[in-house]
Amino acid sequence: MRQFHLDFGFGKDFRAEFEVVNIAASGNVVPSERVDTFFHTRGGTIVLPVMGTLTIEDGMITVWRDYFDPTDFDRQLASIKR
């Protein structure tokens, strides 16, 4: 995850906002539907619908999975990097 953030430019070229659309809990599993929006320093924006699942153990996140359409992400990223 850290390498992805470095390669992507997160925190340097992009800032992010996260909107939680739906969230639930079943035992120690927390699924969420959200929209991640990334704002590039040059003015471009990536809006990405995401489905995430967290597993909580002893009050700590032990598993974090995010699911999104990588083709949509790549298309939006390519339009910014032109």
C-alpha cells in the first residue's frame, strides 16, 4: 500500500477526500461503500467509487481490502498526466 501511494503521488501530487455512502458491521467485519476523490496539484480530479472491507481485531484494523474498477482509475489518471 505504501509503495502504491508513493508511485501514485499521494500526499505529494494528490490530496484526497473520502465520502462514506454506506457502512455496516457484522461481528468484526466492516464493509463500506464510498467515493474516493483525488485532486491533482495541476487541477485534475479522479472520482473513484470504492467498496471496502475492514477486519477489526482488538480494536485495530488487521485486514483492509478495497475493490474498485482499475480501468476507470487508469483512464482518469491518464487524462491528468497528459
